[in-house]
Amino acid sequence: MSAPDTKLPSMISAGLLAIGLVIAAIGGFTSGSIAGAVVAGLGVIPALWGIVNGLQHKTQTAVLAPFLLLLANLGVAALLIVLRFVDWLR
């Protein structure tokens, strides 16, 4: 039986994070982007899947990359939503 792969979910999560940032860059970072936040937020799903696969390895290194991507996706999504909300208030 082979070990579960944590690289593919991490790459998908990183790709969704990058796409969310590109969408936000098109509209301007200072004005925020709900669409970019949603795409970056969707990156949480493969990151969680990578964490589950990493926990099956029972090593810290297999969990680290997906966990950092989880935090990055959540942080970018929250930041883009807050920036959009601030832009609406101006």
C-alpha cells in the first residue's frame, strides 16, 4: 500500500491562491475582490485534504506545507473581503 500524496493537494491549493491573487490584482488590491476571496477560499478545501493525508503519514513535515497553505488561503481571502468592505464604506 502506498503512502497518500500530499503534494497534489498542496499544488492545487497554491494554484487557487495564485488565481485569487491575480483576480484581485486585475481589480486593484486596494479595492479588494470578492471573487478573488472566493477563489482563494476554495483553496482551503485541497489544503485540508493535504493535511488529512499528511496526518496519515504521521510526520510533521507532511502536514507543514498544507497547513501553511491553509493559513495563507484563509488570510488572503479575509484580507480581500476586508479591503472590499472598506472600499464600499469610502
